Amino acid sequence: MRLCEICGAQIDPERLEVLPETTTCPEHSQARKKIGFMVVPQGVGKGCASFLATIPDDPEQRRLALRAFRRSR
């Protein structure tokens, strides 16, 4: 049994099996689900690389990011 170092809740044994070194519960984990899309520049010279654009968790920031992406296309 291990407790979360932030909130003191018990960390699920299944989580400890997968991540034996973890010291936090899922709610306080630094790892976040990433949602994004691959951006491939078109019409540019050789040497331009694709990149992954992630979408923020905050609904307002997500709306602004998607709006900017649509404008750039």
C-alpha cells in the first residue's frame, strides 16, 4: 500500500503494478493525455519538418487553438 504524496489517498495496486516508482494518484500525476494533430507544412522548401500540435485541456484555449489552426490552412 502506498499513499499519494500530494493528497494522501491510497494509490491503486494496479497502478503500482504498471508504474512501480509512482508516488502520486492519477489525479495528481504530471502525465496528461495528449490530444493533437500532425502538421505537415506544404509548399515549403526541403528541410521543413512536420510537428505535432497539441490541443490544450482548457476549453477556451482549445477553441482558440483550433481557430488559429483553421485560419492557417
